[in-house]
Amino acid sequence: MNFFQPLQILFTDDPFVRWAQIGLIVAGFLAIFLVFFATRDIILRTRSFWYQCLAILLVALLPGVGFLLYLLIRPARTLAERDLERKVSELLDQQKTVGGTDVSG
């Protein structure tokens, strides 16, 4: 018994229609992947609940075009990157206030 034989009942015998069915399945998985990717990405980039909802709905309702629009409107940096930049800036400001003296001991 062939491994794929039980799955063959889901597809038609017409090759053109079978490829159309496979294409639709691939497109469905791609749309689901884009929604999950955008969800994970927007959660890492902002804490705004409404902005997160807007981004996820945009990608979910318009899978291809919505994802490209999401890439245009998303924040440039993640929350971790912004936090790191803030900490580095604070450390540099502290170093400037010391006056360039060697504080390492």
C-alpha cells in the first residue's frame, strides 16, 4: 500500500485541477505563515494593543498585499533594540559627565 494512497481521495484525477488544489493548499499555508510571522514580529516591535491588532488584521485580511503594507508601516526597531540604544546612550552620557577621566581603577 502506497503511503500517499489515503490522501489521493482528497484530490481529483484531472491533473490540472489537482495542481490547482495543491496550489490552493500551498497558498493557504503561506497565508497562515505570514499571519504568524507578522504577529510575532509586531509583538516584538510595539506594546500598543491597537497597533498590533491593526497589523495582524491587515495581514490576515489581505495576505499578500497586507504583508507588504505591514512591512512598510511596522516600527523600524524592536523594543529590545530601542532599549539597548537607550542604555548605550545613558552610558555614553555618564561617561561624558565623568569628564573623560579613567574610572576603571
